[in-house]
Amino acid sequence: MQSDPNRILRLIPLFAGSLGGILLLINRFTTLQLTESQSRSDILGVILSGVLILVALIWQEIQPRSPDTVTLIGEEGLEFDPNLPDVIKTELAWASHLVLTNTVTQSLVVYYQDQVLLRRGILGKNPQVIPGQILQRVLATQKPVYLVNLTIYPGKIEFDYLPENTQGVICQPLGKDGAIILGANVPRSYTKQDENWIEGIADKLALTLETFG
């Protein structure tokens, strides 16, 4: 998994506050005669150490952490339906390449008219797509569904045609007869711009599929 690049920065106030408190404690026990000015200094030091520790704890809560990246389980590949005409294969290859290279997508499946036309990227174990509730809803409503963190969805079992540790999924309609299913290796990773980009690619691909049957 990818480590948080700000982790050390978050811990600096905690370390500084703890170290300051320990040094103040050592100084107090090793001082034979305590003066009034030293007592005031110790009080200020304790307050500052406490503030630093408090800031560190609050910072841990309010600072956003980068999502963890995983390595998807599966082999990388490119599989077409062998019965596709060359013009559709070319269009699918072009569209899938754009999506895989310009978004966080690591695995991609094109499902159209009850057939899998393309699997590309990191391939899941199951080559067949049996639409579950989520994909059925996408096909029925013609509206995309973005599952920002697939691991927390009980219905994730329907995406067994994607790598088993897929973190995020977009189901993007392909006209009225299909969908592109995209899997990412990072949760909460698709931006609104990514979603718009994927929608545009899907609309272009749907037009080609409708034109050439």
C-alpha cells in the first residue's frame, strides 16, 4: 500500500510536545532549589507542550489522508470478442487505451447486448458478465453509477469479472444496450473531470456500436 507522504509532518508536533514535557519533568526533578521564576517557566512550558500535543491530535483528525493504492490481483491482458469486425475492434482499442492511460482505471470491461466485447488491463478470473442489481440499474436508467469504495458494498460480489481487490468501480452506460465497467486500484480516486471524460468516450463508443451493429 502507498504510505501517507504527510505522516511524518503530522507527527512532528506530537514528538515536540512529548519531548518538551519529558525535559521539563527531568529539569524539575533535578533542580535542588526551585525559584519563583522557574515555576512560572515550567507552567508555560507545560502549557506549550500540551498545546503541541493537542494540535497534533487534532491535525490527525482534520487533515485528509491520501487513499491507499493496492496492486490488483490478476494478469494484464487484452481480450476481444473474436466475432467483432475490425472497425469495432479498432474503436474499442482506441477508447480503452484512452481511459486506461488518462484515468486511474486499471481494469476495463465492455459489455454490450449480453456479450463481453472487450476485457483489458488487469483481468479478473471470470470472463463472463452476469448483470447484478447495480449493472441492471445502470442499464435500466441509463445513468452511471460510481462506487467510490467497492470494499464496503455488500453487492460487490456481482463484479467478480473484475480483479477481486478492485477498490473503486464506475458503471458507465453504452447507449441503451450496454455498459463500460471500469475498476480502479484506489478508492475515492475518480474526479468529476474523470467521470465527464469517461462519459464522453462512452458516448462516442456507443455511437460506433449502434452504427455497425
